[in-house]
Amino acid sequence: MLNQTLRLVQVTSSAEGFTDLTAELNREIAASGLDLGVATLVCQHTSCSLTINENADPRVLHDLAAYLRALVPEQGFRSLSGEGERGRYAHDDEGPDDMPAHIRTALTATSLQLSFQRGRLVLGTWQAVYLWEHRARSHRRRLSLHLIGA
């Protein structure tokens, strides 16, 4: 028989960068009593995202962040050719990092489908689940974790 539960996971992100969620998600899955199933993780914000990536070499996360900052700079945008005047973002209600964070979120993922077995996420040897904060300062972030399994 399949059972399901919906849990709220709250984390405080670091300033712009990555927060490893793997241990917290495994605790939530274990506490659910479910052994085998699927977890749907949804970020309830528009200025951070989710990623599964390398957990062994921190340079991977550094390079990912540097690439996305270069792709979506805080100072505004140019044509993809890099030529012409830099355009300013119209939306800056919460500061200069506001609109770039929304664009970075749109280019990444705000939800993940993850299998779990024996009460733990099924991940590769060097994989972890991260919240990717796109704002310059830390924030309290809410994630919904929907578990379906037996």
C-alpha cells in the first residue's frame, strides 16, 4: 500500500552560494517511516533554486556559481554577442541582486524528483542535493517535500 506525506523543510541559506540539503532530506525521509518511494522537492521562492551536483570537490560549486554570475551579471544585460550598451534591469525593488536572482532561478531548477530506498535518497557516490541561493545575503528558505512510497 502506498502512503504519502507532505513536509515543510526550512533552511537558512548562506549568502550567494550552495547549502547542502542531503542530510536534512534523509532525516525527513527516515522520519516519515517510508522505505521506498519518490520524493518531490519544491523550492517556494523565486530567487533561489535546486541542483544535484558534486559534493567532493568544492571547485565544482565555485565554477558553477562563477559561470551563472557571468551569464547573468548584476550590472545588467547585453546582447549575447557581448556588444552594445549594457541594459539595466527594470525590476530592482529589493536591490541590485533582485532581478539577476530571478533570471538565474528561471535558468535553473525549482523542483526535483528524487528516488529513495531504505529511507534514504538514492544518489551517486559524489552527488548531493543543494539549495542554490542567488541573492547576495542569506535568507530563510521554505521547501516542500512530498513523499510517496511504502
